[in-house]
Amino acid sequence: MTLSRQCRLLKVTRSVVSEQKKRLLKDVAERDLILLKLQDEEYTRHPFYGSRRMRRCLQDCGYRVNRKRVQRLIQQLGLVGMAPGPNTSKPHPQHKLYPYLLRGVDVIRPNQVWSNQTIRAQSTTTAMTKIIPKPLAVSSSFIKSLSALNIRNH
């Protein structure tokens, strides 16, 4: 039904309806400006927040908003959440790569393969080493130290 017909049925002039629409839009715009300001401040403090957490922050401030509205306002501000980008699992070219020394080795009996775990404390010079029997999980540094000591598996 057209707006003019609705106005005739309600016996209201079209100018009254358009004026009410303007007031509503003005109120919505003012609320959006407040929400935009709050979102900008929160984004400055926590740039890694997404729309879900941003909505929670706004609700904690006493504003009732849904996630879609928060997403729309974030898009209006041009904000982008900080998230890992593509190719984050690619190794750095300068990092040393250690070969996997158990490739092709069949583990067929208990205690054939061992690994170690060394924990170094930053404040002291002591180190604690724990040797763990673990099939198919051997640190390359442990294998290298064994081969350097010329220890063989009998």
C-alpha cells in the first residue's frame, strides 16, 4: 500500500508522516554517532576485538545492540580486526631446518626410540633434562648428541 493511501486511511497528512520519519532518522543517527565513538575508542584500546566482543563491550556500557548493527558500524568506520594473515605457517628462510632422522626407521620393539626435553631457566644457569620413552618422537638435538658421543643401539 502506498504512503499516500495509508495517510488517507489514517486521516493524517503526508507532511506529518515525513516529519516523524526525519525525527526518527535524526534520533537513530545520534545513537549511531554515540556507538561509533564508543566503538572507535574500544578499537583503539583493543584492535583485535571482533564484532562479537565489541557487541559485548557496548552492552556492558549499557547500549542494547545486536551483532549485525555492530558489524555495519565497524564497516562504516573502516575498522579491520587484527587476525593472522595468509601463509603464517611458512617457515622463515633464515631459520635452520633440522632433518627428521626417523624417516624410514621401523620402530618394532619397546625403548627403541627415545626423546628428551630440556627446560632452561632464564634466571639461572642450570638446566633440567627429562628423558621420555616415546615412539616416533625424537628431538633432532638428542639424536645429534648421541651420534656425537658415538653411542650405538645394541
